[in-house]
Amino acid sequence: MSVAIPSKSSRLSSVALWIIRGLLAAVFIAAGGAKLYGVPMLVEEFQHIGLGQWFRYVTGTLELLGACLLLIPSLGAFGALVLSCVMIGATIAHLFVIGGSPVPAVVLLALNALVIYAKRSDIAAVLPGASASPSRLR
């Protein structure tokens, strides 16, 4: 009987991915919680966007949902997908509506994209007709 022992590099990349997922979850739990709590700065920011405060609640809920999904091993890629959509919207809002620097949103988008890429086999597993092998997605 042979036992497969993971290499140091795969173990290191797995730990690094968990650290990234944990940090992303912490950031989005804080951001989503602040939106749902009604921090005055965020209330004003969403008022400036012009879609109403319901959009702040939807955004905060999506951030909390995505953060929770990031922490579930088999659903982390889907959480990163949800949060990537939110960060694309945040980047667009900063560039064309709110003003200010879109860099934080772009950095969070890039980190979510890294999680999506690393967990792409989880996404492929639920797509109809797609192979679950990572080589198919390259």
C-alpha cells in the first residue's frame, strides 16, 4: 500500500491560499457588516451612487455571503466569484461615479481572481458538460 505524501510546495501553496481566503473573508465580513450596520460614510457613499439605500443592503449581504462561502472548502471558488462581481461594480463606481482611488477594489478583485483560479476545478465540477480536470480550463 502506498501513501501519497504532498510535496512541500503543494502544502505551502495550500496554506497560502487558506491565508488569502481568510484575509479576504475578514475584509468582506467587516465591509459587509459596516454596510448593513449603516456606517454614515457608507450611507452617504451609496446615496451618491444614486441607486438608493436598498443597494447598500444588497451589497453588504453579498459581501457577507461571499465571505462565508470563502471559508467553506468546497464553496470557496463560488464565494470568490460573488465577491469578484461586487469588486467589479466597486471599481466601476469609483472610476465613474464616486471618485477616489479604485486601487483597493482592484487589489481585492485580483485576490479573488487568484482564489477562483486556484479552485477552478470546483467550478468546472458543477458546469454541465465540463470536465472537472483543471487542464480543461487552461
